[in-house]
Amino acid sequence: MRPTQILRGDELPIGKYGHYLNKDTWGHLGCVLPQRGVITYGISANRQNVLAGAGRDAVFNTWRRFSRQVLYWAPPLIAAYYAMDWANKRNEYLNSKAGRAASQES
């Protein structure tokens, strides 16, 4: 079929020239009775304050979450820090002149 015959026909191909599936029948998708009692409210985009209170809420929400979780991760973190600090100091001592002498005596 030639393109001119497609353009002259009453059915346009789907996805071309602004014709999409169910464009002409939008709202009539097989429902015999029309819908009633559907109320939709909206507000203009330029009347909305999208980030109203976002900064304040972010600060207080972050503090609330931090204060409730800190006791779960802070003690193991502090214990690991002190264990690593002790291990580093012990390693430096054992690899020093005094540490080698002490290990030779025992």
C-alpha cells in the first residue's frame, strides 16, 4: 500500500500524525454507563509552594532519625576505634628497639 492511500483513508496508522490508540474513544473504554460522582480538585502550578517547610522539616527529621539510631552504631564504632588505636600502638612498640628487646627476654 502506498503512503498516499494510507493518508487518504479514514483510519490513520497508530502513532503517526497525532493519532494514538484510544484517542477518539478516551473515557469510553467499554463502560456502558457513564461514571458519576467523580470529583477532581486541582490547583494551578504557579499557586503551589512545592518546597514549603522542606528545609526545616529536613533538619528536624534528620535530627530525630540520628538521635534514635546513634546508640546502635556509635558504641561499636568507638570500640573499633580504640581497638585499632591500641593495635597500632602495640605494633609500633613491638617493632621498635625496646619492643624487640622485651620480646627477646621472654
